[in-house]
Amino acid sequence: MKLTDEDNKNIQEWLEERCSNIRCHACGNGKWQLLDISTLQIGIDLHTTRFFYHGGIPLISITCMNCGYMMQFNPTVIGIKPDEPPKERISTET
């Protein structure tokens, strides 16, 4: 999920409003960087219960500027609508 400039602005405002004193769980640092592309590239096919890597799970990720620790947030709660994955056409023809 590629974030737009408006998405970045909305995320920054949301984080400042709700998490202004957020500290890194690993090192205690308080400086974070918002990652531009935020998708965890792993999923599970509910029909076969197999993992796949092309669908992904939309996430908003921030990284500690000191140690690289990452934290993820749900984009829907923040008000960011994830990209719609392309619908696969299913054919019953053989």
C-alpha cells in the first residue's frame, strides 16, 4: 500500500493526537519515521490454509530512528483506506 502525501499528513496528525509520547519498546527513543509503503507481504488463503505473499496485509508502519524497531497500526482505524486488490477472474471453463 503506497501512501499519498495526504495519507502521510493524516497519519502524522493521528499519531500526534493519540500517541504523542510514544517511545520505542527496544531502546526508549522517541523519534520515529513513517514508512512510505506499508504492507506486510504475507497472507493466508482461507480456502486452502496456505500462505501466500502477493496479497499482503495493509499496515501503517513506523520505525525507530535509533535502533530500527518497527511498530504497526491498523490503517482503517486511522482512516486510511487500503488499496483494493485486483479481483481475480474465476473461470469455470475447462
